[in-house]
Amino acid sequence: MAAHVANRKAQMEVSMLVRDPAVCRKYFPEHKLPENVTATSDAKTALLGADYCLHAVPVQFSTSFLEGIAEHVDPGLPFISLSKGLELNTLRMMSQIIPQALKNPRQPFIALSGPSFALELMNKLPTAMVVASKDKKLAHAVQQLLSCSHLRISTSRDVTGVEIAGALKNVLAIAAGIVEGMNLGNNSMAALVAQGCSEIRWLATKMGGKPATITGLSGTGDIMLTCFVNLSRNKRVGVRLGSGEELEDILSSMNQVAEGVSTAGAVIALAQKYNVKMPVLTAVARIMDSELTPKKAVLELMSLPQVIQTP
């Protein structure tokens, strides 16, 4: 996303705060960063005079990271969150984590979500995303910052819906991967993803989100991409689980974070807290906890009571 913003305007200065300045060559060896992007490991240098901060640190590490840079963050600096997930022990979303970690309840916040694999963005292939903020003017400003000929940006005020959809689609992608890894067929895949979409909608609306958000770009759009395309890290975890590999072995072999693994641990607590039945997503959580095998999970789901479809 840093490269995307830099490519928008050659005169724009973009600082990228990273642990290792060679990170882009590692993950995108065929792409060179624009000349106006500077990679640094110094937070003070990266944040000095910044107009916006794009936050892409994995959710489970965000609190400690933000607490470490808090002294360099201007209280009026808008944070555009690309991180998707729920903090495992607290069930917090990024809209809660960022202001609390920075000890500033008024820290401007925007959630950015939608179907957007980084490699395709780097290749300037067309897509569409959503920016969500309680501040309508801020959402519009970020829309203008990010939109271009190959990226359409819509605005929303439904921060909760956008964040919950973005978090739980990673858990659903693991379930989709398990179906593929077990060779259960296309019918099973479609049925599972449809059920998972309903579960995400049920929970999001109980938490104050809008149903229309879940059927839009940041919901169904992102879900379809993550569940049906093998570029998804979360889906690859599921495929390997469905093929019989152990979770510990899968995670130890990965060099990137699959957010759905940690977020799955929060699903059962959220389902209980909001009194929502979520059989598919809670089954993933139980598989992560070694309480269920993928085969037993399928048998349980297929043995659930038949339901009457309501309008």
C-alpha cells in the first residue's frame, strides 16, 4: 500500500517503518519501490511530519508495537488500518486497539478493507475497496488519497461492520481451505461459504454493524477473494489442515502471519457474548484448539438439526 500511495504522486514523500529495509525484496522480488519511498527502522524518522499513517502490523502484535512508538505519534495523526483480526485475549478490534495503545481516545481512525491481494495491487490490476470512519470528512480525504484509475474507493461510516467482516473472513477462509484439502467438492465449498457469510452477518449486526456492509466489498467481496483464491495465507493453512498436516507444523513453516488462526480463538467468546449461533466458524476454532479433527467437524456440521429458511 505504501508503494501504491507513492505511485499516486511522484512529489509525495512516503516513509515505510519496517524491521528490515530489505523486506520488499523478500516478498516482492520482481518489484522495485518507487523512488519517493524510504524504508527505515526508526519510528521517529518515519513519523516526523506525517499526514497519515498506514498501519499494517498484525493484530496480535499491534498493541506492543504501538506502545513502543507512541511518543512519536502526533495526537491528530490519522491511522489507516490495514490490519484485519481481533485481539485474542481482549476481543478488541483495531479501532479500539489503536487509540487505547496510544493513550489517545481521539486518535483519528480509518479502516481500509476489501478484495486487495498486495501482489495484484503492485501490478496495478483493478479492484475496489472501502474506507470506513465515523468522521465523514476524514473518510472522504482518505478516499481522495488512495483512489486512482485502478483502485476505486467507497466510503462508509460502518466501522464495526467493516472490521468484523475483515476479521472473520480469515477464519472462514481456513474453513474453505479445509474443504478443499479434504476434497469435499464444489458443492460443499459453496454451501460452507454461504453459511459462513450468514454467521458473519449475524454477529456483525448484533455488534451494531449494518447487513449491507457484510454483502458489500469489505464483506462478500473480501470473503470471495480469501476463500476461493490460493494466494490467501489463511486458505493455505486450511488446505494443509484438511490434507492431514498438524497446525504446529504448518505455522512453523510459514514466514507470514495467517491472522485467521489467532482470530479463530476469539470466535467462540464472541458467539457466547452476543448469543449468536456460528457452527462453521466455531468449528474452525475447535480445530485450532485440537478439540476437533477436520473430519469430525464435517460430521458434526452435517448432523446439525435441519432448519427452516426464513425470508
